[in-house]
Amino acid sequence: QVQLVESGGGLVQPGGSLRLSCAASGRGFRVYDMGWYRQAPGKQRDVVAQITGGGTTNYADSVKGRFTISRDNAKNTVYLQMNSLQPEDTAVYYCSADVPPFGQVDYWGQGTQVTVSS
């Protein structure tokens, strides 16, 4: 069982920045594929960014060049640095973990609200 706890959400003005953190339990964190998803009201949950245990990253087109996913295996934590935030980035952001055998998201965090508004 893996528990994921997000933090760092909040209210920010357009053009601002936030950093989300996701702390994971469990001893196998360094091999987990981790991700960030978001869900706006009335919309489906979509992937934002992913990072493999080996450090390979992948981003949604809408956030490329603005968001950066990273991980600290010593702290069992994955981060999402979000810059140049826009109102359309407003959503609940969820941390995810895909553990061996890989192929689907196995665990979700509880979500953290990000609101971009003036």
C-alpha cells in the first residue's frame, strides 16, 4: 500500500508560480513511475506531467515550457514546479503512482486545489 500526500496548492495571480509536493510512503519509491494529473470542474482528469524511476519526463502540450516535474528519492517526494500560471490551469491537482508491474495508475493522492485568478 502506498499513500500519497500532496501539498502546496493555493490561490495565485496570473503569471505567478506555485510548487506542488507529493510525499509517498513505502520503500520502493525510487522505482515508481510518478505523475501529476489535474481535473477542472466538469472536465475529465488529465495527465499534466510524468516522471519515471529513471528520471525520464513527459509533459502535456499545454504545460510544456512552464511546468517542471522532478523527484527526490531520498525524500520519497515528487514535485511540480508551475510557472507562468494562467486561469486555465485552475484545477484540483492529483499526485499518482504506478508501481510494479507497471501499466496503470495504482495510487492517487487526495488532491490539492490550484486557483489562478486576479
